[in-house]
Amino acid sequence: MNMTLRALLGATALLTLAGLASAETTITVATVNNGDMIRMQGLMDDFYAKNPDIKVEWVTLEENVLRQKVTTDIATKGGQFDVLTIGTYEVPIWGKSGWLVSLNDLPEAWDKADLLPAIAGGLTVDGELYAAPFYGESSMVMYRKDLMEAAGLTMPDAPTWADIDKAAAAMTDKSKEQYGICLRGKAGWGENMAFLTAMSNSFGAKWFDMDWKPQFDQKPWADTLAFYLHLMNDYGPPGASNNGFNENLALTQQGHCGMWIDATVAASFVTGKDSTVADKMGFALAPDNGLGKRGNWLWAWSLAIPAGSAKVDAAKAFVAWATSKEYTELVASKEGWANVPPGTRTSLYANAEYQKVPFAKMTLDSINSADPTHPTVDPVPYVGVQFVAIPEFAGIATEVGQQFSAALAGTTTAADALAAAQELTTTEMTKAGYIK
Amino acid sequence: MARSTTTNSKVIVTIGAWLVGFLIFFPILWIFLMSFHTEGDAIKSPFAMLASPWTTEAYQAVQTQNSYGKFFMNSVVISVGSTVLALIIGIPAAWSMAFVPGKKTKDLLMWMLSTKMMPAVGVLIPMYLGFKVTGLLDTRTGLVAIGTLINLPIVIWMLYTYFKEIPGEILEAARMDGASLTSEIIHVLTPMALPGIASTLLLNVILSWNEAFWSLQLTTSDAAPLTQFIASFSAPEGLFYAKLSAASTMAIAPILIMGWFSQKQLVRGLTFGAVK
């Protein structure tokens, strides 16, 4: 009896040890549905080969759902996620609130110094890197070379808004559903306000002065909105107040837009297999007005680890792999250099193979010309090019976006939209305690 | 005296009814049509899209990207589980309100209904914390529990309405014949109210199947139902209409089929007692 009991105990102990030896850590990664992230899910064998004791569970969600869900989880320290895909807007706010784990101690081979300074700057708070960039983007002009040529015009590499106005007028032929320019008009802080805020920087406008007083009652904002409405009303497609990134992408791919100023990541779509004008597209920097700032933005989707995660080491191993130089080489070897996540590392743009990608140089130049810490002509108390990195911004900018979208739809005037924007922003900023 | 109707007015009313029906059904039809085209074709003008070749490419992409079966099973367990649990609690509750009402029964019914008017997001943080503390985050048990709570007011109200149509004398007679409370409810009341119970069950399964707010907030992977399956195919930058349509078609197909086969029962139950 004793012998049997001992044998059973011994066997149980051995099984437990074997179990412990093969115990794997499962981490949950929350992500948005974009091509680069989906591609990564197909390349996980490489990660598993290097980290056999870590299993990755993916949760893919629509951007706004993800943002709401992750915010709830992180604020309550719910611990449902170990790695988050977050944007440049959230990183400084969440980093400052102590909601994210510092990534300063990622392995040396990961090479933090290789990150593009503009991108890394937006993800760093008080010297701590709180997110590792997975892909970065700016905005630029994507234009039809054939239509420009037919109009007898040449697009400069660094155009002014006057150049854009002239080109839009020359390329517009509404009888052929040919529109000189397509821009975002759909209301939202990440939709029309991303474009208009970046555009306003080049007109010398700003959201707030150094005392956090809203600036929509100043001339630069009036000039910005008037010029935007002129471009869209005279040369834009009908129903533009409903157009966001995807709607303009569809119009451009079908050959309806002479120019489209939007995210650099769109370059691979407008030159891709679904585009009817893939071989006719040219690229230029976002326009300026000679004031020292261009109308381009800066954004990165990055991987961060929430402070509530109980599996920080495994999460760091995943983040280091997914944002490494080796990962870009892995993508290039499987899917070609044009499909490598862009805009994060200096070494990628030094790579001779990557330099052959038609939009690579313009993407890098656009990213480098954006400075999130000095986004405007005049000094401002905030960080962020197409956003203001304060928690209240998303709500305020969405409401302001609705006013500007209404002005584009013709249901209100530019002056009324600006007055309403000034009033609602002042109310919210006073309520939040920024204005005493 | 019956009102006289001309053949012309009958034709006009019939055409009007079909038009309204078609308008209501059109978004589902369009989702179905888009799902059988490429992403490039799905964004074309309606006629150009219909003229372009049909393909199952989007369905293949959806299947490759996500495991439909896991989400489907979670939806089945959560919707059926929460409805059955709500019925188990709701039948005795509705019985007591219909046959032995107290002074405050009407107020209680109104209060239950008023909970449906509260915006769900208002209690998100306390619910989330409650789920976290009890270990119910991302579990089917947690979703069944919350689904039951959401369904309960509707279940009790619907059953209360049906039970009110049943003469109390029949139950009294059963009691006089020596039936216990349990047998009175199970063997006398339930068979008589079966059409009403069946339509309550069907309607609440449909409502639970389509519930999106809590199922998106309280699950991540293990208990995620089809609502999350659909949400994963919307992209901020890139074309996704065909894939999203394919995912939506796959998500609504089971409940549409169930609704189609049970429509007779559903209509019978919903109109139960409508004509006295």
C-alpha cells in the first residue's frame, strides 16, 4: 500500500515538473484591423520559433471600439490585455498617467537609437519610451501625373497652397466626374480635424495660446477654413462632408481625384492592384504657406504594455520582436520591401532595396518635416501636430469637426462655425480647469 | 358591417406593402451582394458593382483571418443561455404579478421597464470592476448573466401580458384539484401560454444575438461572440467593405434562418390576445 502510494506521489511530482517545464505564457494583444497587423499575424511562426514558451492571442477590433475598450481596461487595471496597439495621441497622456510600462529597458539589440527621432519623440514622456512604433506615417500630396501634364503643370516636390489651388483648378472637370482635389470632410477628431489641424499649422493658426485660450476667433483659423472651403466647394467631389480616408481612397483609386492630401500609408494603396491609376500617381510634400510649417501630420501605431499586465516580460519579448529591424527583413523576405511597415526606423530608409520603393523618400521627408514638440508657427503649450495631447481633445475636436463639416455641407457659414467652435472649446476648457 | 375594398386599392396597398418590406430588407440585401465581390468592386457605383464578376474571395479572407466557429458557438451559448435563464426567473415572476398582484405590482413593472431606458455606458465602469473582481471578464458565464439581466424586464413584461389573457379560474380549478404551486405553473399555466412563451423565447434570443455593447466591452477572446467577429473587420485605413459584408452575412445568417422558420410562431405569439 505504502509502495503504491509512494509510486503515485512520485509519478504526480514528475508530471507536475514536466508540466512546469513546458508551461507557456499566453499574452493577449489588442490591435486594429490594418494590413500590417494582419500580415504580422501570418508571420507568427518566426516569433514562436524564437519564443517557444510564449503564445499570442490576438484581439482585432475596429479603431474606436478598441480605443474605448482599452481605455476602460487600462483605467480599471482590468488586465485583459498584455500588449496594446495605440496611437500617438494616447501615448503621452497614458504615459504621464502611469498607465503604461516603460520600454527603456528593451534589449540593446533592439536599437532604440535607430528609431526616427520625430516618431520616437512623440512616444517619449520625460525620457521614458512608453510605446514601440510599429508603423509611422505623415501626410503628403498624392497627385495624378497624367492630368498635371495635360494641364501643362508640374508639381513641385515641396508645393505651396497656391500651387495646390492652381493645380486643382486646372485638373477639375466636373462634367467628367474629375475633381481637382479630394480632402477629408467627415466630422471627427481623427477625420476632418486631423487634416484641418495640420493644415492650420501651415497658415500660422493654433488651437490654444500659451494661456490655453482657444484661437478660433483669430485670423489664421478664418483663413484656413475659408481656403479649405474654397478648395472643396470649387474643385472637390459632391457630398465631401461625408468623405473620410476610405471614401477618398475609393475616389482616388477610381480615378476621380486629381489630388488627394492624406496619410502617407495611402501611397501603397493608390499604387496597388485595386487602383485604376496605379502607374499615374506622383507624390509631393504637404503644402505650406511660406511660414515655416507644412500642413502634414505625424502619426504612429505603436505597441505598448499596460501597467495592469501580469506578463510584462513575455509582452516585452513580443514588442521587441514585432518592432525590430529583423521583423522588417522578415516581411521583406516573404512579401517584398513595399509591404514592410514604414516610417519607424532610420536603417530602413538607408536600405538600398527599400529606397527603390517609389514613395519611400517622400514618406521619410514628410515624417522628418513634422515636429510634434513644436507643431505651430507660434509657441504653444501642447504637444501634437494634428491633435493636442490632452484627454479633453478628442471630445472637443469631434464637436469642432461637426461644425466645420456642417460648413462644408453648407448648413452653416464659416463664420458661424468658427464662432461655435470658439464658444464650445472655451466652455470645455474652462470646465476642465485649463482656463481659470 | 365590413368595409368594401376595390381591387385597385388592394393592388395599391399590396404594392405599397411590398415596397416598404423591400426598403426595410434592402440594407441586408446590399450587404449580401457586396460580400460576393472583391474589395475593389465593392466600392464601385452600384451598377458597376453588380456588373462585375462574383467571387467568394471575401469569405475566404474572413475565414483565414478569424475562426468563425468559436465566435458562433459563443453567440449560441450566450443568447440561448441568457434567454432560458431569464425565462426560468421570469415565468414565476410574471405568474405572481398576473395572478396575485400586490398594491405595488404596477409600479414594480414600470420600474423594471424604466431600467431599459438607462444608457448602458452609464454603468460600464462599475460593471467592469464587478466583473474583474469576480473573475467574470471574458467568460461565457459572465455574458449569460448580463444577458439575463438585460432580457429580464422584457421577458417579464411579455409573459405578464400573455398570462393576463388566461382566465384565473382555470388555475383556481387546478388548485382546488390539489395541484401544488409548481405543478400549477408547469402543468397548467405553461402549456396554455406556450405560444406566448415561445415568442418571448424567440424574440429574446434575437435580441441577445444582436446585443453589441456589453459583448464588445466585457469579452476579449475566449467568450467573444459574433458581434466582435464583425467589429474586427472594420479598418481605419484600407478597404474593407467586402470582408465586413461577408462577416456580417455570416453573423446574421443563423438568426435570419431561425427567424424565417419560426416566423409563424413568432407572429402568433406576438398577436396572442390582440383580438378579444
